[in-house]
Amino acid sequence: MTLQQVLGAIEEFGNNNVLITLTDDRTIRGILQNAYAGHQQDPRGYTEPYFFVVRIDLTDNPTEKYNCEEILSIVQIN
């Protein structure tokens, strides 16, 4: 997905639970957080557009970073 698509999903789904399908055939459940454009000179390695998700399918609900291009789909779940 593009950064704009992820930003649209964040706006559409807000703080609701979503199911994210990744390009490596994994699915994760979580709550979408902020998404950002990458910067080629970022010393942390954030060179591609990325977003954060609070994982609700793992203990302690960690916040994880994913690149936007890793996403195939985002759908809301109950």
C-alpha cells in the first residue's frame, strides 16, 4: 500500500481493531497509529514510508513499525 492509503485507513478506522495482511502471507491484528513519509538520509533507517501498529494479538500489546509497502490489505474487525 502507499502512504496515502495507510493514512486513509487510519482516518477511516480510527482507534478500531484492524486485520492487516502483509506481503509475506502473515496477518496481524492491531490498532493503526501514525504513518510517516520516509527520508533517504534518515540515520535510523526510516527511508521508506512507514506506520506504527499497536499489536492486540500479542501479550503486552507492543507497538511495532512496518513499511507501508509490506501491506496487502487493512480491514476492520469487531
